Amino acid sequence: MLEVKNLTVSFHTYAGEVQALRGVDFAVEDGEVLAIVGESGCGKSVTVQSVMQLHKPDTVDYKAGEILYNGENLLRYTEKQMQQIRGKEISMIFQDVMTSLNPTMTVGKQITEILKIHGQKDAGKNKEQAIELLRAVGIANPEKRFDQYPHEFSGGMRQRVMIAIASACNPKILIADEPTTALDVTVQAQILDLMKELQKERNMSIIFITHNLGVVANIAQKVAVMYGGIVVESGTVYDIFYRSKHPYTWGLMNSTFRLEQDKKEELHPIEGTPPDLLNPPKGCPFASRCEYAMKICTEQLPEQTELGTFHKCRCHLLDPDCPVDIDEVRKHEQKFS
Amino acid sequence: MSKNLVEVRGLKKYFPLGDGNILKAVDDVSFTIREGETFGLVGESGCGKTTVGRTITRLYTATDGQILFDGKDVTHLNKKDSKALAKDMQMIFQDPYASLDPRMTVEMIISEGMKIHKMYSEEETRNRVYELLELVGLNKEHATRYPHEFSGGQRQRVGIARALAVNPRFIVCDEPISALDVSVQAQVVNLLKKLQKEKHLSYLFIAHDLSLVKYLSDRIGVMYMGSLVEVTEAEELYKNPLHPYTRALLSAIPVADPKEENERHRIVLSGEPSNPINTLAECKFYSRCPHKAECCKAGLPALREVKKGHFLACSNADALYVDNQGFL
């Protein structure tokens, strides 16, 4: 349905060229939830903003690759064509609900606006539909809420309004950029349930960006782990959680707090910091923090190895000529379940 | 057992809103923190946990109640005693970007407290800064740099070094890692644990992430709308949560394991906390509680010990969990 191939994106800044994405590949199929996981600055937001073409045209440079939506390359679309895609075919919700709604417009107007843009001119019918949408996302008293402003809503309620706007035109794909990061756990659980419900009802695909592995386990069927502007590993949730092969994925798992964690056990953080994308390393971006790094890791970016139908990984440890046996390495990761 | 270092008795902090209404951010909260212990405070945003921390470090003046530090009442102090106390009590803030002065070098930031308290000579102060930088995993060369040259995790380390500079006995950590990346969070947590062991520090650890609080704390207090609803040891809270709110909080945390996550039964709370401005006749949790009963209409009861070391504020708890031993 949506396929991103070798997407390479740079930004021109005063400091120089930031190579934000260096060949990103992933695919989303019909009715499936893909989670993109990674730390800040790994390029996950840049990736989805490229899909929606939300970057400022004067700074962004799409160097290579394609974004195929139903076989058509979105990177070739004009702004006018993109407007037909945004909101109708692919829509997006953001992390910061405080700034992504317009504070000077009533919530109702913000929902009917998108219906109007995409061709429904009957105001009365639009209002009816907007109220229905508000009800569908679990907002009590939608007739009254329709005329209220965003500041009259709490954070969780605002995210519900965002979801109502994003789902108004029945998009095929919903992109959610850390939609629950700013919310409390109890509200997060409500929003996740709501998204799953909508997804099932309308058979939407969702691209869900997060750094919380618990949320990934809750909502996703497929996962792509990003680091330093590339997808280092991707596969089904089971591939990633139980059969992962990339040292960065292990590191992420090991540094996640678990409720059942024993206090006496020390956490195993990934030492060091992510690479500077102004001047990215020649080899694997994770090499400087990787316990298993070899000489080749600092010299050459590893190719993708196919491990299963969906399971793909970019790591030199998987090379058939690699002297280290990856399964031996895995055994040393005692804490990894 | 070690003695109590911090004792909070009936603490209240009200904020007048200007329109005649009063926001009861902290409403009658009592707990103690023992020497060398970490006390965790959890709850949703707006529940008053940060206000508790800030009132204890006396960034806010308490409306009512008492704060005892090392047996002395420190709720209201004159300027001189206040300054002396500031040496014993330090704070680490949530936002590593906003809590460091962008126009000061790291050395100036870390040494400021030592200079104010006239602790060391100039040369000693400098050496102490280097020592602290190394202690928190940075190095000497970082001393002349400015905050903007550091990543979030490194800035938080500078914040920790600043808090440690005056040799405090007690540190309030207000969500010190929630602004950091997952891989860096674990680094800072390990550092906080190591420092506690080495320097015999006591922490008040404020966070909304229960899995993290459980890992770090000896005892935990769960707050809801300005009141403590449950206080007990970390392990006990996780194994036998009694208050319906605590149970909902625990069950809302997504588990990083897809198989378990699929099978888990989750208590999803409906709605959000009611407005803390209105004084409610019934229990504060009434509108969201899955186990509400007639007796709950009388209001939120005081904390009482239902099991050794396990304190609970719930009118209906007897019927639900305690008598029939219906622990999880």
C-alpha cells in the first residue's frame, strides 16, 4: 500500500548538510499497524514528514529514493496533488496537541474545515458528521463541545479531537507521530484503545511513531527500528521482540524499565550518544556504541540481510563471513528474554 | 532501622486563582523519608506531586502543615537558617534545557552553590568541580563549556553535579529522566543509584512512570488530586496494589512484550481527574472508580495501615480486598 524505498533526505542548514535519512526502506500493508521506533534525532519524524511532504521546500533535499503510494511516487507529486492526498488518503496526528490545533477556531470548525476542503460543501451535513465524529472518538456531549475552543479541552481530549479531524475523510493511512508521549499512562491506554478500535472499524493502516516499546507491543503488528537515519532492523513484532538480531534493538530492550525488574539488578544502558548527522560516520551509525563492533563496522555501512518473510536486519554480524557467531553473541545478552 | 530524615505532616499548598477560587494542589499530605531511602511519588499530571517536592525544598511556602528535616521544623525559617538548610536539600529538575542558565559555563553553574556557602577556597572549588564532573561521567574539559554544547543526557548530568556540589543529604528529583531518550534514561538512573550508595543520600523521586519509580524506590506514595491514596514498599505496591486507582495505574502501563500485552486484562479508567478547584463531597476518585459504593460518598478517608507498612485511603477497601484476602 505504502512503500518507502531507499529514501535519502538531507537538510541544508547554516552548519552544513544534515543527512537526516540515508536510505530508509519500509512498507505498510492494508489494515496493518507499523511502529517506527528509535531515539530522538534518528530520523523517524523526518521519514513520515517526507511521506506527507511537510518539509519546507527551500531547506529540504530529497536526494534519492521513492515513496510509493498505490504504485505512484509521491515525491513526484505537485503541491496541488499532495493536497488531495493529505487528509483524504493519508492523514497525520502529532505529539504536541497544544500546538497542533488552532486556538482561535472552534473545534467544530476545525473538523468541518477538512470535510469542506475535500469537497463536501453542505454545511448542515458537515456539522452533523462532525458531531458524529466527536462522538465516535469518545467525546461526551458532542453537540456542546462542537462550539468550544481547544483550550477548553484537556490534553487527552485534544488528542481525541485530533484523531476526529484526521479520520474525518476516512483516510487509508493514519500517521501518528508520538501521539501518546505527552499524555498520562491512564489516558495513553484510552487513546491506544480508541486508535485500535478505529483501525479495525475502518480497516485503516497506521504508522505509529514512538520510543516506548510497551506501546509498540500493545498496538503494532510490524516494527521498524531506526538509528542514525537508517532502518537497522524491521519485521513483525514477534521478530523484533523475540528474535531480534541487531545489537541496537537489544540495547533498546535492555534499557527499557520493566515492572517486574529486580531492584538489585543493574540496568544495561547503551553507553555513549547517537551520531552527529552533520557528519555521519562512514560505517554503521551504531558502531561507536556497539559492544560487538568490528573493524569493518566503522568502514562500511552494512547491507540489508533478509532473515525471514518480513524480518530484515542491517548488521555486519550477520554476514556469512563474519568470524563471530551471532547466536553465541546472543547468549551473552543474559538479560534479554 | 535508620531514622527519619524528612517528615511531612499534614502538608497543604493552596493557590488562590484570583477569581476567588482556590486550587488545592496539595491537600493534607503526610509521609516520611528515612535516611538513605528513596521515596517515590507517582500520579498523573496535575496531581500535585511536583508541588509537594517544591514545597519541601521550600520553593513554595506551605499553606499549612509541617515539614521536619532531621527532627527540626523547617516549614518557616528566617533567611539565615534557610540558607543553611539549602545546603542539605537540593533539587534536580525535569527539564535539562530550562534548568541551566545558558549564559553560565558549566564550571560557574556547578560552583555557584559552593561559593554562596563559602565552602572552599578558589583553588579547592575548581578541583571540586573537576571531581564532580568526573563523578557524574563527564570530564574536566567540559568545565569551560556552555549548556547549549551538551546533549539532554549530559545536561542532566550537569544538573546532578550542581545538586551534589554542596554535599546535600537529601535530593528532590523531579522527573529527572522523563525528558531523556530511552537509552540515556538508564544511564542517568544507574548514576543516581550509584551516587546514593556512595554518598548515603536520601531521594524524593517524583515521576509518573510507575515502572521506573518501582525500580528506584524503597517506598512509594501514590497521589491523586492532591492527596496520597496509598503508601507502601515498592515491591508490595507492585504485588498487592490495593487502591483501585493504583491498580488502574499499574494496569495502564504497556508491557514491552507482545504476547503478554495481548493476553492482559486492562482496567481502563474512564474520564480524567475532576477539577481540583471544586471541593468534592464524595471521594476524589469517585467519578472514575470502578468499585464505588455508597460509603464512598462520605469523602476520601485518611490513610490507615491495613497491613504492616501498607497504608491505604479507601472506604470500600475492606469489602473489596482486605477482608476476603482478594489480593492480586
